[in-house]
Amino acid sequence: MIFAMPNKPGEFSRFDFPETLPAPIKGIWAILRNNEMLTWPEKVKFAIGLLPAMVGGQPYVEAQDGLTVSEWMKKQGVPDRVNDEVFIAMSKALNFINPDELSMQCILIALNRFVQEKHGSKMAFLDGNPPERLCMPIVDHIRSRGGEVRLNSRIKKIELNPDGTVKHFALSDGTQITGDAYVCATPVDIFKLLVPQEWSEITYFKKLEKLVGVPVINVHIWFDRKLNNTYDHLLFSRYLSFKCLCRHVSNPFNAGVGLCSCRRMDWSK
């Protein structure tokens, strides 16, 4: 894991998980070997706090779902500065929200992969722009099996039968889509607008009230040359999650940078 250091612009701090060491020793080693972000007392308390997760594995991770990151840290005696230096950036990168809102289960799932699996800290990136290297292969796969992909045809309304089941999807281009089963994969804020009034009192759909969308902006920049003095990896930051791609792009002369920005909070002042 590589973190941008907020007080030292342009400098980065690493947590390296050596492949030669078994878990959970390599996780503790990665924390203790980091000398830029945390003091020795903070590193020791951080490592001790993570021991139950390293030893307890997935059952322990799942049991922490009821605690936020901030609550879990206080429970484990982890210093507040670990939150400021590490977990704010990780929370933003993983779920675009703050440590006092994010379930610790989310953080521990990621950390457990880093410390328990041999290649858990390796990242995989697209070797080109997302429309060409991600979206089109999905479209081609659907079409190769007789499916159809329509663009510029968003769902305008979900029409229902008298018994409350879906009659059809009314699209913005005036057409109607019927089927044996319906899947609506949209951001939660958009789906709330599409949910029919008849469904609003059903317990399953009332749970949507607790889901809140997080505004996020993704920007992908592609360069006609390689970038020097950077990492081919995902970089964590309090203010911006970004990835630098040099070796991983298919063209040996190009490079790319992906930026993900979310809402600014008090900690970013």
C-alpha cells in the first residue's frame, strides 16, 4: 500500500508486505517497517490492534460489521493519528465516505487480503480506456449470446400490473421492454426516483431510505509518453485516490493516470 503524505507534497510512504514471510507476520512487518507516517509507539499499537483480525480471519472480520472504523479503533486502542494518516485515505478509497461512517468490516476485508494472501497487495488495472477495455468486452459478450445493448435509452418509468408485479420498463425513447425477470442496476439516488409509489410501503423497498449516494468524480488522463518518478500502483490520499499506470498499459510508450475525487470534509481543510 502506498500513501501520499499530506504534509510532504510529492512524497509517498509505503507499507510493503514481503512475499517470503507467512501471514500474519508479513502484515506486522509491513507496519513496523514504515518509518515516514507513524511513530514507533503508534506502529506498535496499530499492529497490536490488528492482531485479532490477523489471527481471527474471516469470522472476526464479519463480526465487526456493527462498528464504524472510528469506533473499532477506540475499542482496540489504536491512536487517533493512525486514523488521520491511514484510515481516512483508505475509507475514501474503498467507499468514498469517512471513517466515522464506514463499517470496519470493509477495511478489514481489504487488509486481510493484504496480510493473508501471497499476492493480496497486487493491483490489476485496465490496459486502456474504460469504454474500450471494460465496457465493450461486456457488450460483445452479451451480443455473442443473443443479447441486445441499447444506448441513450434510459428507463423513464417502471409500469406495474394490478398485482404489483412489473408489467414493463418504459424507456425514454418511447419503447417498452418486457421480460421474465428485471434487473435495475443504477445509482441508489436514481433508483429511488424510479421506484413506483405502490412499492414505497413494502419493507424491502423502505430500506432504501437508509441508503445515501456519495458524489464522486472519476477522471482518466492518458499521456503520449511514460511518466517518470512515479509508482505503477494505486496511491492512497486523504484528498484524492489516484492510480498511475506505466508498465501495465499495452502501448510501451504511453502512460495513464486515473483520479477519483469525492466530497471534501472538515479533515481536508
